[in-house]
Amino acid sequence: MIGLKRQLVRKTQYKHKGDTIEREEATTVVDEALAEIGSNGGLTKQTMITQVTDSLYKQLIRAYEERMPTEEGPHSLDEIRGQAFKRFEKLGFPTVKHEDWKYTNVQPLISQNYLLDTSTSQAEVAIGKAAIPNLDTYRVVLVDGIFNAELSSGIDVPGLHILPIQEAFDQLSFAKYFAEYADKTDNPFVALNTALFKSGVFITVTKNSVLEKPIHIIHVASATEPLFTQTRNLYVIEANAEAELIESFITEDNAANNLNSLVSEIVVHENAKLHHYYLQLAGKQSSYINHTEIYQKKYSLYNNYNCSFPGSAFVRNNINVRLDDSQVESHLYGVTLTAGNQFVDNHTVVDHLKPHCESYEWYKNITQDTSTAVFNGKIFVRLDAQKTNAFQQNNNMLIGEKSAIYTKPQLEIFADDVKCSHGCTIGQFDNQALFYLRSRGISEAQARVLLVHAFAFDVTNRFANATVRKYVEHLVEQGLENG
Amino acid sequence: MLSIKKLHAEVEGKEILKGLDLEINAGEVHAIMGPNGSGKSTLGNVLAGRESYEVTEGEVLLDGRDLLELSPEDRAREGVFLAFQYPVEIPGVSNINFLKTAINEIREYKGLPPVEARDFLNMVKEKQKLVEFEAKLANRSLNEGFSGGEKKRNEIFQLAMLQPKLAILDETDSGLDIDALRIVARGVNQLRSKDNAFIVITHYQRLLEYIVPDFVHVLYNGRIVRSGTKELALELEEKGYDWIKETAGAENAI
């Protein structure tokens, strides 16, 4: 049965490679073939799945064809979108046959029906779920990807420019960076996002500005009918500027299922510093396919702290850092705590292109119940990147007896004078430690919390912001109790 | 205070304790000696509730309460404390946070409110002084990077903080040099009172020069084969464990 299903999927995939008309003809043929199998072998259900998958694809094509050419802004945006859409048509949705998507089956997600517009977004949403105690921030709220001025606050400060991305098309700096980085990867969701994104934000931290407070972007999923959002962000941190950026993902309790594709391109200019936090707190109905592409210039620092907690059914993060100048430093930290039947996949690329750079990556996964976590970290040290210092570590703790972890640390070195290391461990609770704590009067549940904190400690103690760190530790505790 | 009757226990299907009897009253210090493999550490672990040790027969009462049916944490809350032979290093769990959690859980069990931060820190200072444990504890992980001696002293410090009824010292002297041994013993002596009791498990008589026991028991082949006062320890030191093996063997033969 399974073998057959895969075969069907691949067939559909193959059809995606043709242009639209040919493809539709071909699809008819496949559908007939399926109907035959259906009558012979009772596979009607799978036939339906394939057809529905097809309909999202069709829907997207229709959406692309029907969209109005961008009114304001340079004509080149239409060109970029057009090329991106062609790329997407060529690539199609990924299947588990693709190495980068081996454990990450998007078919169940894309075989559902979604609205592509935000007509059922809620006007009033609660953002309390994203509140970080004792932290004063510049708040930016996106409801189903759309900038909400009423809920946003305190963002009118010197050195910080925040614009809904659809109002940024005519800005020079937007044109200079947009689609220059993420679109060079072969992620089909990036191509699709470039072609069809509707909203997002364009943030600039101007030259020499050191922001007093962190920028807190709250992504709220609210639509009461199933929704597929495509959000696009561009963050530019100009020379010598310093900023902290926290992005929280939450879901309104009464929201319907939603699939969110978020692509963020980040440029960190010379001697600039950006601390970037992802806090994945969304509800079960929400699924995410996120892509973050970071481009760094000389003497710059970029730190990413990527935290996922029980909730969202499906999360895929691609985080790629390109160190395209000398004396660049990048840190990628991750804490993933999963529960229930959750699936969280973190794919990272650290690409050393120039000499004398340093990267440091440490991801920790803790899986409860029947959840699954995936880590795939790839470090490239290109021929030019002599004297590179690259470190990568991934540690995993399986709590749920039926939980699963797939990890793949990768290192590709083309230069000959570098210092690189990578490692990975998979383990369970340390029963000696558990007994030691219990023998001092600490309950088993509390002892487990302490040990998970201890496990995550290597990562959480690197958090630059102590308030966020405390908050994340609290979320870990909460995630264990509820898990 | 503690009453052990006909205690049988096994590890991985192998019987280690084979009918052990022991009565301990408040205010007493009992030393348990014996050759390697006689079951000394097993006794400590069984009393503390380590799950890999299975009690197959017998009973253990702490002030009339069945200890064996309690979880390890509830035993600790009832006042049992095991000073480990090999204290575990737990990177990422801070000493202070660990102790505070332990004290507050014990207090909650007894229906008391959580300890005030200031009172707690004063207590830490006071008890550290009492047991001469100078290691900096703030911002340090539990036992991480501690020397063997420091780990053992941290056990005595925890003992001072938790103030148990019954403390079991499992070969606390192993791996200690003579100075560290003296300090550990002085700490224990400071903590002795008419309300608490100690079981001192040791292989050598040396420790008992510093912690003077009221009773000495010799454990051999899973049972206590001889009991006496501190002079028994001296006799053992002189004659060696072979003497016990021979006499115990002879008794068994009879």
C-alpha cells in the first residue's frame, strides 16, 4: 500500500515539471489510472489525496495567474516573481525522496484545502500568549502575516524603520536586497513564497544605531477557515548598528488549521550585531515551513536562538548563514522540546566563504510522547575560507519511549588550514542523577524538570538576553509538565 | 527509630542481603563494617530506595512507618538521608537551586511554607561554616568540577542543610586523605544530636577514630554476624576480615 502511494506521489510530482497546460492533460491521465486502481484495489482514499494535493497546486497556479501586476514599485519585482514561479513549477512540492525532506513529509499538509486570502482573519486577536514577562520591547504584530498597526506599539523610534513589506517595494534598499539570498537556494517553498507572498515586514536598523529595546515580532495565526499564508520579511542591519529581534509564533484558540510559509532574508552589515530569537509557541492547528537566510559582512555578528515548544503540529525551519566576508562571527543555538505527536525539523547551513571567520552551533532536542525531532546541520568551509573556526554540536534526549530523533551533522571542508569539529549524542534520562535528586526529597517530576534544564543548559546559558533566557527556561518547565 | 527485620534483598536476581536485623535508636551512631561484597552498600541503597535493588523479604520501619513502601523522595522527606559513596555530577543543575528545591519540597511535605530567600542564604552560610565546606557554591553546578574530597564534603553539607532523622554514610571515607577525613568527621560530629541517628558504613577502622560509634556491626554474606562496641572495630583491624570469615563459617557449620 505504502509503496503504491509513494509511486502515485512521484507520478504527480513528475507532472509538475511540465508547463501548466501539458501538466493538466497529464494529470487527467493519472487520475484515470488511479480510478482504475481504485475500482480494482479499493484505493479510493489515496486517489483522493493525490487529487486534493493537485488542487492546492492548481489553486496556486491560478492565484499566480490572476494576481495583478504590482502597481507601485519597480517593474523588476514582477520579473523576480515570474522567475521564482517558474522555479517553483519546475521543482514542485518536495517529497520524502528529496534528501533535504527525507523525514519531513509535507504531503499531508499540502493535500488539505486552504484559503489563500485572509478573508476570515479575526479583527481582534489576543497577543498575551506571546508576552515575555519583564521585557520592554518595540512590538510588531502580524496577524496571518499582515502588519497590524493597532496592536503594534512603540515602534516609532530613531534608528528603526518598520514598514509593511508591500509598502516597501519602491525603496532602494529593498530592491537591493530582496530575493538576493534566499532565492539562491533550492528550497521550493522559497520560490513559491517569492512568487506569491502577500505580506510581511521590511525592517531597517540604520547605520550606527544601537537599539535600546528588543524588537518583538508576534506572528498570530487567527483565520477561522483553513488558511495558507505566505509571509516575507527583509531585515537590514546597517553598519555598526546593534539590535535584538525576538519572533514569537502564536495561534488564536478558535483558529482553523493553517499552514504558514515564512521567508526572512537578513543582511548584517559591517561591524553590525544582531541577536535573533525564534520562540515557537503556536497551537496544534498551526504548521510552519520557515526559511531564514542570513548574509553577513565584515566584522559582523549574528546570533540565532531557535526555540520550539509543545504545540504546533509541524515545524520546519531552514536557517542558512552565509559568512561572505572575513572576520565574521555566527552562532546558532537551538532548544527543541516536543510533545504529543508533534514534528519539529531544524535544517541549518553555515557557509564559510571567506577566511578568518568563526561559527558556533549547538542544538538540543528533547522529545516526549510520540513526537519527532529532526536536526540536520551542514557546515561548508569553502576553498577560500582558510583559518576558519567552526564548531557544531547536537545533543538529543529521548523521553518518550515512542518518540524519535533523526540527526545528521555534516561537515564539508575544501580549505586546508581550518579548525572544525562536530559531534552528536543521543541519550535518555540519567537514572543515577534522577535517583540522586530524588534521594534528597525532590519529586520525580521536579527532578526531571531539573535534569532537562541541565541538559538544555549548555545552550540556554548562551542566551545574550537574561530575561528571554529565564522565559525560555519557564517555557521548558511548562512544556514538560504539559507533555 | 529504625527497625530492620529479616531483610532480604537482591540485585539483578542475585541475593545480597540474606536476613539482616538491626535496631537503631535516636541519638545512636552505628558503624557497619565488613569485607568487600558483604552487602554494606546494598543496605544503604535499599534504605534510600534505589529501584535496582529489590527487597524480597523482611520489613523496615522508621518510627513505626513502613519505609519500603515509600518512594525515594518520600523516604527523604520522612528523614532518611544517604551520603553517597560516589556523588553524581549534574552539570547544569546549580548547587543552590538544587538545595532550595529539596528543602522546599521537604517543607511542603511537612505542610510548611517555602523558605524565605534570605533565611535560606543565611542557613547556607551557617552550615557551610559548620561543616567547614568553603567551596563557592553560587553559580556552580552540582558537584561539577569538585574534587573527590569536595564531593564528599558536599554530601555532609547537604546533610547539615536537610537535617534528616537518619543519616547513612556510605563509605564516606573512601578516597579521602587524612585532612579531608578529619574535616568530614568533625562535620558529622557537629551534627550528632539526641534526636538523630547515624549509620556509618566503612571498610576501615580509621574513620571510627574520628566518628566514635556507639555500636559496631560486622556484616558478612548478607547478615550481621557480630555486634559489639567500638572495641570490636579495633579487634577487626587487628585480626582482619579472615577472622570473621572463619568464625562465621564455623557458626554456619554448627
